[in-house]
Amino acid sequence: MSLAADPAPATPLLRVRELTKHYPIREGIFQRVAGHVRAVDGVSFDIMRGETLGLVGESGCGKTTLGRCVAGLQSVTAGSVEFGDTGNIDTLDPVQYRAFRRNCQMVFQDSFASLNPRHLVIDLVGRPLRVYREASGDALTERVVELLEQVGMGRQHLYRYPHQFSGGQRQRISIARALALNPELIVLDEPTSALDVSVQAQILNLLSDLQRDRSLAYLFITHDLSVVRHMADRLVVMYLGRISEQGPTETVFDNPQHPYTRALMDAKPDIEADPDVPIRGLEGTVPDPARPPRGCRFHTRCPVVTPNCGWEIDDVARWLDDTGDVLAGLSGVERRSDFNGRFTFETDAEAARLEDALRSEATPPPMRAALDRLERQGASVDIVFREVGEVPLTQRGPRHEAACVLDPTLIQDRP
Amino acid sequence: MVDFPPSVRHRGATPRPLENATGVRLRRAGDLAKRLLSNPTTVFGLILIAVMLLIAIFAPWITDPNTPDPYQMPRDWGAVRMPPGTPGHILGTTNEGGDVFYGIIWGSRTSLQLSIFVVGSTVVIGTIIGSLAGIMGGWVDEVLMRIVDVFLSIPELIFALAIAAVLGPSFTNIIIALAMVIWVKYARIMRAQVIQVKQNEYVDAARVMGDSKLNIYLRDILPNAITPVTVQATLDMGNVVLIGATLSFIGLSEAGIAEWGVLVSEGQAGIASGRWWASTFPGLMIFLWALAFNLVGDGLRDALDPRTEGR
Amino acid sequence: MLDAPRNAPVAEVNNLKVYFQAKRGRVHAVDGVSFEIRNGETLGLVGETGCGKSVTGRAFLRLLPVPPGILAGGNVTFRGADGESHDLLTLSDAKIRAIRGDRIAMIFQDPGKALNPTMTVGQQVSEVFLQHRSKELLERAGLASASGPIQRHARQSERIFDGLLLKLPGYRRHRQKLQSALNAMVCEALAATQVPNPAKLIDRYPHELSGGMRQRVMIAQALACNPDLLIADEPTTALDVTVEARILELISELQTARGTSVLYISHDLSLVRRICDRTAVMYAGRIVEIGPSGDIFRDPRHPYTRGLLAAIPTQAAPRGGLAAIKGSVPELIDPPEACRFAGRCPFATDACHAHDPELASVVGEHSVACFIHYPPPSGTRPSFDRETA
């Protein structure tokens, strides 16, 4: 690409705006809604024609839900998915919806589960053509053969069942099926995660070739950084339903602006990277998406966490839970807000122990610094943290955004 | 678990590609038949069923049909309580002079009717209701399944007995009573299957390509969900006759009808006085009928097991 | 040599062959695999699905599915810290049980399946101690000379009336002592895996824990008795990358501290490169290349290893230009005398299809089974300079 100033930016193929998907958690015989799993929580991005957008994150970050919303498999709770010049796909009229359906296809992770075991290859790959009455009879057979040849298979495979193929071949069949209607966008949900490296390379090459020949756009969902680095033009990193960083792939890899991106890279370095640099992981587990942490959602595991990252009452409970028996004798927690609460104990001594613990060196210093008020009255302790809102994405460079409160320079060197 | 390389697992099934979809499908059916026939007990069951069917089909040629209604036992009041081997009454006669041999031959037709009507109607009803509950989910599922629970909470025999008693004693009413009792079983099985199958990604894949809901149900969900229903239906072909005979035995069928349960009932009074034949032969037929379908049902279950398919 | 036992490898696999009977013949899942695991080292066993790496790993604990599997030959020799060596494949069931979990332990890929869902974490880790450390347990509880029922209770071999006897007041006190000693041992084992608050973890059930936590519990269980050898079969494949990295750090810390030897089975080359001292590459039931990890990854000598490494997507490779290995793994049903990789190898010659190459040293400890490095008995010798396919 030339460095000359971009002409008027082309209209994106897909526009996702403030997309939110909450799943209700139902309880009891009356199926009362007890809360919501916030799988995707206000995510916006664009996909341009012919580009690959990589979507990375760990399990539970909402990347699969997001992919399914984009593909129209799941209705959205709020926000919009706009395809081409049409409006939100949830409000399309039937003719427009049909056009969207043809233009946006999907390839799934499990090639075995995504192919009907009772259908022959010709039925599997030819089905979209039948649905849209594009071809039948011999013409259909020829179209299917053509599609199979494009994915490196052939006429000899027409009359076989999915179980007669290897994983790589099955994934080729899925891709051929997705190509049948000549779509402009394909959502690829972990298309190579179940495959061995040598087969993965075949499939990745195939996907690249197809993209070049047909100017396809991909939404490439994966947890594998090396794959996404190889395939994607731009990158969206998600954590607990929100985007933590997005930008051009190389920019993000060369200069990650969010500690989570950094952690992902440290945990799984490139095969070509220096083998003597030790891999580094993260402590703790991903919090419950039904009650995501306040402020920056990553603050519970962040290695460079600051007092401004959204410390809350839950963090006290979480920390004490991990540190032993300080919570012994706790008789109740009164939560006035996420940042303000009162811990009541059975005896004054136990309350004093909590107060001491919170003032001591054992408490993570950023958490201590975030305390606005810490007061003990008899057997109860009042804890108030400074209130912090959701951390927004901020500009870090050309088309490069990250949602972190830290100064970019501080993220570079992890302690 | 041993991970065979994919090539080992998959190539075995394709010695050579057949360039024709019908050919491949036929071969798949052939494979199923081959697996089914590789089990000796299943073959035995199939032979039994075949013999029963032949008897039912050729009943008018085996014994002269009774007039006006061939399903009524002919009464030979001159030859009551005759032992087996009596000329003209090869298996003997009952207290009322009914020919046991005639009852057995024509009873196979009655049993076949009972099995086909009961199982046929309940499979259709159960599949539709189970599918509706499984696909729609939500309150539709709640309502339908609570109804099913009510039916299931009463023991089948007692329930059928109650219905037949209310409707009055007749063979048709036995069919109705059994159908009302049995459909819930299929609804249950089908619902569970549909819920499981619809989570498969190939259903999502069909939605992504924009296929209609009906098509998705007919092409993706139903064919992959129906297998256990088929097996259960085969087993029930036998079991229904067993329960039907019980109801007839208690007297909920029309008296004098050529039906195995009725015959057993008619003959049981004589057992104590040594006239074993009037109950034993029809009882044996009931046993063989139920056994045959159970053997084939079990064989079918094994043959349709996805773990053995494609090997 | 006199000091042989000291430096002798902790385990040696010699010409191991495991077959599976299929309809059309025998599947040679593992076909003549030989290697050694040295004292204190981490040996990586890498390969793709179906190459036989898991079956090889399971042979160490005799967890092979025999039948339908067929142990067609070879032996696995284990030399414990006591210097005694055993052939694990012919050992009596009682002896192998004594070794399993005590001298050789295993961590599996899916901790969700390997842990019993009906037992608490504490109970599951206790099992190991009751099975293998009952004497130490009794000593710690101060009950070394306690009477029969308690002794048997500590060995998990209660007799029929022991349950009743143990309810009697005197025994009950002893049993409580025993239980607290046991809990202390379990806590120590769990604490070694750096879980926060082990005392609390003891009463949890596996389903209440995250994947990473469950894997730590499994590691605690595996390392509880300080085994000489740890078999880790894809222990982090089911985990997220950031958690995976923590678990790997943990395993290597514990290994260094205790001097445990590890057989690390994985499909992930970049991980193996980082954590293993030596690496063995398996293909279609054979080891095709083995040597120090540094050598193997810097200078891979087998065309398959080269192919695998080139197939990993990197930033440098042009998009769409990954070097994929063509074709797929061959059928392993009664394979012919030939290099298993010949059909997919870009350098294969007639010799590769006619003879079976054996592992031979290339440089020092780096051995490769390929005719590129030594002349075949007959036919054209292949060369990296000459692509034939």
C-alpha cells in the first residue's frame, strides 16, 4: 500500500456498532431471569472489502458469540450489524435479508459436526445452490465439481460421506460449501484449531488463495496468535466481551498497547523468537462474565495494574479468598455500590484483622492506593474505593486503539 | 482412547468410489443390512417375523375363513374340549368348540393389525409432538412435556385398562387405549433427540446458507434424530401385542374374536383339568411374536450405532 | 563403567511395537520405537494426530488398551531411584500398581475427565498418599505403632468390620489424627503447585474449579509422591494460552526443584522447543529424528521435521505461501518395508520406497532416520539439493 494520503475512505463491507449480546441466566421453575451473561458488551469495528480482520482472545471472551451475531445466527441484544449499504441486519426486509444471507457465509471449527453425516458431498456442497435455485441436475453436479476443484478436491469425492474424509479434507468441503454462493464475507470460526500443523498450513494457504482470487473479506476468529499474525490485516483483541485493543496486525504485534495483548504474546511466542526468553503466563482465572469487573475488565489479572483500573468490593473478597482465613467469622457484606461496601464480622478482633490486612504490605499496592476510605467501627469495616468508569478505547497511533489507563510507554516493560 | 490416523479410519469404507448418488446410498443401506445380518439372533428374529407375516398373509388359504366374519372363531359345538391331534382340529378345541389352530392363524392377522395401528399412529403423533417441543422450546415445550409427564406417571397397563374399561370392551378400543398410552414414549425420545441434534453445527450451517426452517427440520434434524424411535418402534411391535393380549385376557376385547389373548383367556379355565392346549399354543405365539421383534429391535440398535457405522 | 547406575537413564524404551487389529489387517500404531529418558531431563515427544505418541506414553504406565491392542514386541525398562530396574510391560499387576502414581506419574490432557467428579479435591489427592505413603502418613500422625484397623485404614485396605471398629471412641481419635495428618500432606502437595489457599481447595469438587486449577490439582496429585518420571500427555492443550504458560512454568519449576524426569508429549513444536532438553519427532509410529532440542530446531535433518517447522505460520512467511506438507498420513495397516514418509517427501527416491531407513547419528546425539544422511542399501541416495517430487 502506498503511503500517499488515503483517498476518501471506502465504505466498509460490514459495520458493527456497539454490539451487545447478553444471555439471560434463568432460575427456578418459573424461569425467572436471575442475571445476564454479558458475552459481548458494546463492541464496534468495521471490515473492509477484501480484508481479513482477526479476532483473538481466550475462551469466554465472546469472540464466538460475536462471530455468530455477525453471521446472523444469533439475534443481538443491542447495537447493530450493518452489511454493505443496507441497515441493521435485524431489521432487513426479506429480499434484503436474502441478499445478506448469500453474501455472508460461515466456516465452523469442528468440520465433523458442521457437515450432516447423512449427506453426500454433492448434497452438502450443492445445497446452497439448491436453496437459491441456482442450479439443478447435471448443472449442479458441474458447479459442485468446480467448487471442489477450487478447494483442491475433485469429482472422485462427489459421492462420499463426510466420515470418509480426513479432518483437513472435511474442512475443505466446508469451505467449498461456503463459497458456493459467491459471498463477499466469510466468518471463519477457528477453522484450523482442530487440525495438525501440516494440514493447517494447507488450509491457510487455500484460504489466502481464495481471498486473493475472489477478493473475499474474512472475519478470522482464533485463539492462536501465530495464525492470526500470518493471516490478518487488522486485529481485534477481546477480553471478557469487550475490545481491549485493535489496530493493524503488525502495529499491534510490534507495539502492543494493552497489557493483555502483551500477556498473550509473552505466553505464546513465535516459533522463530529467541527460545531462551522464558514464556510467561498470567495468574488467576477469567472472572465470571455475568459480573465482569468494573473499570478495566482485565484489572484482576493485570501485571501492571494501577490504582485507577477500577478496584472494587469484589476484589477485596477475591483477594481475601485467595490469601487464607482473614475472612473467617465474616457474617455479612453490605454492598452499597460496586465500590462501596461494609464487611461485618462476628467479633471486633476479626474486623480488626481485615483492616490490618488491608493496610499491610500483603495487599497489592495498587489496591491499597485505590482505597478512598477504610474505617472500622466495632465489628464492621467500611471500604470505599475510588469510582472508575469503563475504560474507553483511546487512540494509540494511526488506526490503532487500546482500552488501557496506562501511558503507552509504561506497558512496554513488564516488571 | 487410541487415536487411529484418519486414513485408517476412513479409507476402509470406500474400496472404490461409485459415481452415482443412488448407488452410494444403496450401498449404505446394504452395509446396514449386512451388519444386521451378521448377528445370528437378529437373523433368527427376522426369520420368525417372516414366518408370522406369511401366516398372516396366507391365513385364508391355510384355513377356510369363517363366514360371515373370518375374525370370529368358528364354533363347532359338536367337538368341544378336543385334545390336539383330533382330525379336523389339529391343535385341539376350546371349551366352546373353537378351533385353536384357526385362532392361531387368524390371530396373527389380528396381532399384526394391532401392532401396525398402535405403533404406526403413536410414532407419528409422538414424533410430531416431540419435535415441536424440542424445536420450539420455551413454554410450548413446558406445556407439552408436562402433559407427557402426566401420562407417564400412570403405569401403562393400568392406564390402558382404565381407558379400555371406559370405552367399553372391543378390539378397536384396545387399539385406541394402547395408542393413548404409548405415544408419550415416542414424544419423550424424539424431544431429547431433537434437542441434541439441533445443537449440531450442521444445523447452524444450514441456517447460514438461508435454508427454510421446514427444510432444516426435514433434511438435518429429523433424519439424524429418528434412529432411536425406529429401534423403539420395532421393540414395541412386539410389546404391544403382549399388552394387548393382557387386556384381552382380562376380557376387554370382544368375546369370540380370533385373538391370542382372548384364546388364552378362553383356555385358562381348562388348565387345571389338564386341558393345556387351548392356552398354551396361543401363549406360545404371543411369546414368539414379542421375542421376534425384540431380537430384531436389539439388532437394529446395534447396527445403527454410530460407532459401528462406516467401519 | 562403575558409575553406570548413577548416570543410567531413568527409563528406556526398546523397539516398542503396539498394533491394533482392524478388519483389513494390523494397524502398526507404534512400530519399533526406541529411546531413553535420562535422569532429570525433559524429553519432548512431538508428532501429529495418530503418530503413536500417546500410545507410547501410555506404555510407561501400561495403560495400553490391550486388547484390542496387541503388544507386538519390545520392552520399557524403568530404573527407579533405588537402582532397581523393571520391565514395565511384563511386571506383575501388583508391582505396576505400586509403581504407578508413586515412581511414575501421569498428567492427562483433559483434567475435567481425569478427575473424579464425585470426589473432592482433597479426597483425590489423599488417594495417592493412602496408596503409596501410608507409612509416612502414620508416622506423621504419631500412630506408627497403632493397631490393625488404623494401619489398614491408612493403607485403604480395610477389612469387613474395620468400618465399625473405627467408629469406636478410641479409634475415632486416632482416625481424626490420621485425617489431619493426611490433610496436612494434601495441603503441602497442593501448595507446591502454587494454588491460592490450598486449605480451602480441599473441600471443593473438580467442577467448581477452572481448567487451570484442575490441571494444578492433577499436577499436585501426580507429583505428590515425588516420582522419578512424569509422563505429561498434552497437559496444556485444553487450556488458554495465558494459563498454559503458567502451568508450563510451574511444571518446569517443580521439575528443576525435584529432579524429576519428564516425558512431554505434545503436538506443539514451539512449546516443545522451549521446555524440552531433547526432542523426539514421531511420524506414523516411528521416531524419525531425535536429539538435543537446540540442534533439532536450529538444524532439522529429517524432511518431515523440516516440513513441520516450515508449516508453522510465521510473520515472515508470505500469506498463502506456507510450506505445507502435501498429502496426508499413510495407512498404517501392514505397512511395506519403506520409509513411512516417502509418499509425501519432496526428496524421496526409489531407495526410499524400497528400504526402511533406521535412526543413525548425524552429529553427536542428533540421530535421523533418513537416507539423506547415510547411503541406502541400494538405489539412488536422496539429497536435500534434489527435489524429486
